[in-house]
Amino acid sequence: MATAGIGLVGAASPAQAAPTNCQLTKYPWITTPGEAYSNCFAGTGSFRTAAYCSPTPYGYGVWKYGSWLPAGTNKYSIARCDSSYPYLVDALIEKK
């Protein structure tokens, strides 16, 4: 006589952190050096601004980072280019 069994193949993992309602603002050539800032107004986890800065308006460059901040606060993460790489080429929000 065969018996049927039900078994768990894997346990469910906890939900990942999810900052939500995020906003990114970039100031590439309005101010030099350029800067970008972001905020995630809701959710859980953390976020920061990442800015790609270059010595020329469209050249190679380096990434500059703002501080990691908790989601759901009224604080902004600010990433600023410096005098060696003054042009803000692009920016994004990193989440964890």
C-alpha cells in the first residue's frame, strides 16, 4: 500500500526591502560641479543617490555616491561631482 505525503520543497523567504515613491532630481549643467539628489518617501529598506561624473560633458568618468538613508524619511541623499569631474552625465537611485 502506497502512501502519499505532502512535503515542503523550500521555505518562503522574507520579503525584500522595497523603498517606494522615489524621486530623482539631476542638475547636470545648471550648476558645475553637477549634483543629483533623491528621496524614497515610503516603503522599507534604504536608498542612496549615485551620480556619474565626467571631466567633459559627455566623457568617461567616475561614480560618486550619496549617503544611504532609510526609506520613508524626509531626508535626501545627495551625490555631488567634484572639481576634477564637474559634469553630471547621469544619475540613478540605488535601493537595498
